[in-house]
Amino acid sequence: MSDLSELLNKGLLSDAEGVSSETRTLLVDESFSEIISFPEDTFITQQGKQPEALYFTLDGLFHAISHANRDAPQRLLGRIEAGQFIGEVTLVDSESKASASVKALRNSRALRMTPEAFAAFNKNHPENAIEFVLAVAKQLGRRLRQANEKVL
């Protein structure tokens, strides 16, 4: 197993969440993804714009922020730490727009996967893709439950 695939063994891509070392190794060793560094105060996604990729956070800290309109102050939606996804909806809905902006609060790194790479991963490794998709779905479910708790 490569050092990078072991680095991915945290949070939502971990053994504990049902994602195998084989799947993590394929993600990094077959060029389905790349590591991107984000300097402090860099935006990864901007609210209302189409996200270009899914990001799996490796280290650092990110904030998800939102604003109702240009005149409204920004509102902190939450912290995104290592082991979580950013922009996952773009993999299943190519027409989606980002519901929030995400900004690196300090120098950070993330694994980047484009929709095209995701499609190739699904085609070439369907069983491993199921593990990956389930990890993404778990995150979406958790976020939905958290949003419901805030509203209710």
C-alpha cells in the first residue's frame, strides 16, 4: 500500500467506514485523483457556481460559509476537517451549483477527483466504486441529518 493510500485511511474513506485499502490504493495509484494544496484563505468552491470536482480533505482546516445575497453577512455553516468530502454532489449531479463557499483557513491539502475521473473509476473498477459511492452517500446522509436537527 502506498503512503498516500494510507493517508486516506481516515474519516469517510477509512476501513472503519467500509472503504478497503484496495479501493484507496486504486484511487491514488491509477491517476483517478491528484493532491491539491490550498494556501490559507483560498476558496475551493464558491456558492452559486458549479463545482469542478470532489475533494477529500487530507489535512488542514476548511470553513463552509454561506450568504443569502450580496448584502447579507456571511454565515458560518461548519468546519470541515481531515477525512471529509467537499463538493460531492458534483459527481452525481452535473448541473448542481455549490450551496456554500468553502475556504481553507490554513494551509491545507485535499485529494481532487473530477467527474470524468469518477466516471472512469466506475467503469474500470465497479466493485471499488460502490465502496466509494457508499462513503459519499454516508456523508450526504450525515449532512442532511445535521441540517434537519438545526431546523427542527
